[in-house]
Amino acid sequence: MTYVFGDIHGCLHSFNTLIELLSPGADDVVVTLGDYVDRGPASKGVIDRLLQLQEEINLVTLRGNHEIMMEEARKGPLPHHFGSSMEGSKRWLPTEVVH
């Protein structure tokens, strides 16, 4: 079975509950569609959990716009429109597999 979900946004408890309910086995694949950080209380916990799960299950992680914006912010100030409208989407990088 392949399970696909996204927009975890720092909600570690909900993410752990979902993984527990899915109980992915050796033949299953879990694909997460990005947006692991921001909004929820445990962004770092979500990232740590994803790293742990990569060692335990077949996990494919994709970067979302929140991860891309965080990476871009490390380089310096973001344009005021980055990610806030469709105009800003021209500056977004394509989502790609991150391991």
C-alpha cells in the first residue's frame, strides 16, 4: 500500500498518531508532501521524527513551500511577495525528493 499525505506543519502528535494508525509494513510506502514546519508547536520534532522514520520504513519526503522559504531565508531577506500570492509562485523552486 502507498500512503500519501502532507501539510504536517509542526503537529508532531497528530503526525505520530497518523503513523501509528497506518502502521506501515515492509511492503508499504509513505510519501509526505512537504510543509513539515511552521504553525504547529513542534516543527523540530517533526523533522527529527521524519529522520527517524527514514531508518524504519519506506519513506519518501518532498520539500514543500515552507521548507523552500526557510532555506531561502537563510540566504538573506525574502522578497515581500515570496509565497504570499500566485505572483510569488514564479520564484518558488520545484518540489523535489529530499533524503
